[in-house]
Amino acid sequence: MLWVKGTEGYVAATERFVVATHGIAFQDLHQSILQFIPTDPSHVLDVGSGIGRDAAVLAEMGHTVVAVEPTREFLSVAQSLYGTSIEWIDDSLPLLQSLEDRKEGFDFALVSAVWHHIDQDERRIALTRIADLLRPTGIFALSLRHGPAGVGTYVFPTNAQKTLQEAERVSLKPLLVLENQPSLVKGKKNVTWTRIVLQKV
């Protein structure tokens, strides 16, 4: 497994991360994007899936889920908690090389709490890659973190307008942009989030 710089800080805090993740329900964290998740069984991609909470809920909805996570410790927890109904993949943005030969495409892609761990050049590549993986009219939901570094120490500032400009370049149009959303993690009053939903056109 290749070392991914964006995972710095997470391995040493695996137990804390597990507790923090389980302290926030999927429906609460993703309330603003629930309406954009397909209701019919679909092909779903969860990039930066962590310990698998979101992937598990998406699978419970009836979707075929591919969950990508570069931290071996998180993948191990995810597999032990949620089993084999989900396809777990050791990979990372921006290239997602293990998905290169996938021909079926995805109806919905989720990148939650990941974007701040890749730099601007990597984000351009990642947007192109996600757009290529989406089926026509497919949906891409992502969150942008604003504020000081937390457990993950390799971070870069995020900007909603720059993200939207880069998304337009690869034919992803905005369906939702919610800025200044508070963190649901206790003690993170200095952290806010932007929720963005894009559609392939």
C-alpha cells in the first residue's frame, strides 16, 4: 500500500476517529444532500470512506457500493463492522487508479471530509476523475472543510467558488451550495463546512 500524505495523523487517532464517527448519524451529517441520493438501487461510490458508516447506510438503502479508503486501519475496522456486502478498495484521490477499468460508471459519488486533504492541483485531477466515473446525469456530493487542522494534519484551505469554477470545466453543474455550515463534532466551533452537490451534464 502506498503512503498517502492526506492520511497523516489519522492512524495514531484511529480509536478517537471511530468514536467521533459513530457519534454522528448519517442522516444528521448528510441531511442537506439526502434528497439527491438515488431512491432506486444504483451504483454508488464513497471516496474516503473512513470506517464505513456512510457506505453501510448507502448499502442498506439498496445500492451497490464501492468504498475507497487509503488508511489500512480504517479499512480493517470497516470490513469488520460492515462485512462483505460492500466492495472495499485501498486507493485514494486524485487518481483512483484501481477504478480505471470500471466501465459501468456510478450514479452517485460521495466525497465527505476529504477535499481539504488534497491540494489545488490534485483537486483539478480529482474533479476530472470523478466526472469521468459518473454516468450521464450522475450526482457528486462533496463537503469542504474550513478551519484549523484537526486529527488529519495534512490540510489545505478550501474555497467554494474555486471548486465550482473547476467543476464547470469538467461539465459538473451545481445543484446545491450551502456555506457556513457548523461542525457537528463537539469542540469544533472554529470549523465550518460547505456542502456542494454537482450533476454531470
